[in-house]
Amino acid sequence: MIITYALTFAIGCYCLGLLFNLWRIARGPTTADRILALDTMVINLIAILVLYGISRSTQIYYEAAMLVAMVGFVSTVAYSRFILRGDIIE
């Protein structure tokens, strides 16, 4: 019973964090701020997926979290390389 309230509260906090990240992506003063907000957004999404998987007692959300983590890492590296060098593939 109390775990349901704790999971709901935690999911709500991470969703609020996602909204703050969206605000930073939209109004970030520099490109580095936008990249950092995008990476933090991926981390918050992974946490939401794991918490939702715990609340639903299923393992499919853990696999989805792993996929989001891999794609998020690659996209952050690719976006950073594009900003620094102007191309992704050398």
C-alpha cells in the first residue's frame, strides 16, 4: 500500500524533472546546456520506465529502459560530435 504512494510520488517527481528539462532545451542559453538537458532527459525517462515497471510488476519496461539508455548514449555522443566538428562520421 505505501509502496504505491511512494512509486506514484517518485514518478511524479521525475515527470516534473522532464518538464524542467524540456524548458531548458527550449530556452537554454548555449548549445552545451541543451545537450546536457537532453542527456538528463534520457536519464529521467529511464528512471520513469524502471519505476513504472516496478509498479506494474512486469519486466518489459526494464528492457525498454535498456534500449532507451543505449539510444540515449549514442544520440548524446552523436549530437556532441556534430556540434564540435560539424559532422558525425569522419
